[in-house]
Amino acid sequence: MSGRTLVVGGGIAGLVTALRLVKRGERVSIIDGETTVGGLTRPWDIGGVTWDRFYHVVLASDVETRALLEEIGLIDRLVFAPVKTALYVEGKLYPFSGALDFLAFPELGVVDKLRLLATIFHARYSGNDAAYDWESVIEYLTRWSGKATVERIWRPLLRAKLGDHYATASAAFIRATINRLQGARQRGVGGEQYGYVRGGYAAVLAALEARLRELGVDFVLGSRVREIVAHDGYVRVTLDSGEIAGDRAILTVPSPVCAALCPQLTAVERRTLAQDRYFGVVCVSLLVNRRLGNAYVTNVADAGFPFTGIINMSALVDRTQLGGYDLVYVPKYGPPEERAFTLSDDVLIAQATRGLSRIFAGFTPSDVVAARVARATHVFPFPRLGRAQSLPPARTSLRRVAVVNNGRLRYATLNVSDTIGVVDAALTELDNDPIWRYAHESRALAGSR
Ligand SMILES: Cc1cc2nc3c(=O)[nH]c(=O)nc-3n(C[C@H](O)[C@H](O)[C@H](O)COP(=O)(O)OP(=O)(O)OC[C@H]3O[C@@H](n4cnc5c(N)ncnc54)[C@H](O)[C@@H]3O)c2cc1C
């Protein structure tokens, strides 16, 4: 008989943590404030189409995601297809997918293009990311790409992703972004191949939850965690409604939430967790009855477009799964106190529709069949200088409480595969931690007496 571990957060990190533990014979409860699991990957309904509320693709290099799909019996539903990329800059839309597009791109001279290629190669193959954690992203890009390319391409793209805070971001961020995108090129012939699971993340979550239930995981949904207190021999989790006790708690929620939930943490621990300033996202989804180009991603380097870019899911996913429409996402990332987070759905939808009309000739608001806005306040920690060097250990001073969240990603942009990788690394760290093991084993022994 073993003790019970309480996993706080039922996003991918929490679900995978539970899967790893229950497969070793541990008893696990997953607690999530929402009534359904999945966190950022949760689906919703838009105009009768069920798909992810935030866009998701699987890359050829996403080994952990593929292993998970294999494990839950969905690998046959993973479909890869070539995708195109576009760039909207200086009021014009350019194809930006392969070498030919790049050579034909008129906004940069030959030398600038060579330097841009050198930047990508350097980010991809120079290794030793730690050295770049302390270098500012602008310094790094200016050194490799030159001033003209920074002004014309990089600065607007960084501003689109990180708002006006981009200048204080570390070079490790752009290197991780380049690396992830280059990971998609492995399978394509001179271009990218992206993958998706037929049925979207709704199918993934349904299979994963069914597997967890079959293995005996207990789900406590629809009640937010308010406080976690460690006692001698057990942990007590206070919810909006009621309390749960367990031997140990593993927190997979964002770092500032961990700090707020655990008043017993030391001042240093709470400061370290709370100083991770998370960026959120406001994402307009539009179901449209006209073809909006053939690019999956259109990066927009234009100060007049108040969003990060445009993602057309129908450029990848078979349209029969999307009601025959184009499903287009128009996201805006930023700190949750930023203005975009205070705007109403109607205002955001009108802004997105206006922006698309400027970029895609002939598109008008009457082409929109359905529109919804998704918001998340905690998506990824801002990649500040030196951040990767100051991550705390997984186990906290509370002995029975550990933090295994995506804030532990060091040199990667947020994605499902690396989130799973972080969980696995943290669980290994905890397995090798005698204090953590003791918190579990002593209770299990007591239970068996
Ligand atoms: C716009 C967007 C696009 C993306 N695109 C891709 C992509 O193309 N490919 C890819 O691989 N990844 C993508 N991702 C990233 C992917 O969604 C994340 O890596 C992954 O979902 C993170 O899972 P998580 O469990 O770490 O966090 P979350 O999903 O945030 O889960 C945290 C959970 O904790 C719960 N919670 C929080 N506070 C409390 C509380 N007090 N009490 C109880 N429960 C609480 C929440 O309800 C949530 O369910 C994208 C993300 C976004 C936002």
C-alpha cells in the first residue's frame, strides 16, 4: 500500500505527472479548478466545430509528445502535412517558406540575407545555451544579423511576441524559438511539416483521461485550490469547497500561483517563484467561409496590427474536420495587466477582423461565420536575462511539496513536448532526493503496519 500524491493542476504537466506516478503503483489525485482537464490545450466549440481554444501543432522533433500519443493509442491519428509560412511586412504579404521564397524576398539585400542565415545556423548549432542567457536578445541579433535586419524583421517580430518588454529578454529566448521552428524542417523537403492529431486535443485529452481513470487516478475538478499547508506527516489542500489530505503535493500550476498557495514557503522561495512574470495570451478565433491564404503562420511585422500573428489551422488540418471553414487564430501575447486583456470580446473581434481585411484582399466581416475570444493569464514566464540560471530545485523546503511546472523550462519556448520533458526531468530529480522519498516511504510504511 502506498500513500496518495495530490497533483495540483490538470493541464498536460499534471496529467503526465499523474500518469508517471500511477504507473509505478502510486495512488494519485488530480485537482483542477476547471470542470474539465487540459489547461491550455482544452477544446471548445466555435460555430459547431470542436477544436483547441488555442492552436496546437506537433513537430517532427516533438519526441515526448509522440511517445505520449503512442502510449495512449493515438499515434495513428497523428497526421503530418507540409505547411507554408508568410510574412507581412511594410504593408505587403510575402511567402516565406523555403529557400526560394527567402532568396526572392525583396526587403533584405544579399549580405543581410546571408547574415540572417548565419544567425539561424548559429542558433541551431552553436550549443551551450547557458552562455546566451545573460546576453540581451537585441545585442545577440544585431551581432549576427546586423542592424538593418534587426530593425526590419527581428524588432517588430519580438515586439509582437513580447510587447514593449522585448528589449530586456535574453538571447536564449530567440535561440530556443529558432531551434523549435528548425526542428519542424527535419522531415520536409526544403520546407516545414507540421502535425496534428485527428480530432485535435479533444481526442488527446479524452484518451489520456480515460487511461488515467482506468489506472485508478482520482479526479477532483471544478474547485480551485486556495491553500496548501504541510503538516507533520501529511499535506492539507484547501479548495474553494472542502479539503483534501495527501502524503505529498506536486504543483504543476504557474510559479506565482505556487508562491501564493503555499504560505509556509521561505521568503526566498516565494520571491523566486513570484518574480517569474508570466505572459498571458488573448486569442481571437474566427471561423471564416473564405480561404485566408495558404500559410499556417503569417508573421506580422507591422506596428499597426495589434496582434502577434495569424494562424490558419485550415492550412494544416483537413477542412472536413473544421466544418469546411478556415479556422483562424489571431493571438496577442503580453503581461495580463496590458490593455488587450481589458478589452471586450466585441472590440477584440472587430480589431482582428479589421486587421485581416488589411492583410487579405477581399476579406470582409461578413465572411465571419463565428467568433470567440480565449484568454489565459499565465502562459509562459518572461525570458528575462539570467532566468535559466536561477531556477529553484523541484522539492521545496516543505519537504512534501514540490513544484513541477512549465516554469522549469530553461532553453525552450513553451510547448507540450518540452513540458513533458520538464516533468520527466523533475520526477527523476525527486526520485533521487532522499528527503522527498522519505516523505512518501515513511507514510507508506506507517500505512502498511
Ligand atoms: C496560444 C498558444 C499556442 C500554443 N501552441 C502550441 C503548439 O503549437 N504546440 C505545442 O506543443 N504547444 C503549444 N502551446 C503550449 C501548450 O499549450 C503548453 O505547453 C501546455 O498546455 C502547458 O501545460 P501545463 O500543464 O504546463 O500548463 P496549463 O495548461 O496552464 O495547466 C495548468 C492547470 O492548472 C490549473 N490551475 C491553475 N491554478 C489553479 C488553482 N489555484 N487551483 C486548481 N487548478 C489550478 C489550470 O486550470 C490548468 O488546468 C501553446 C500554448 C498557447 C497558449
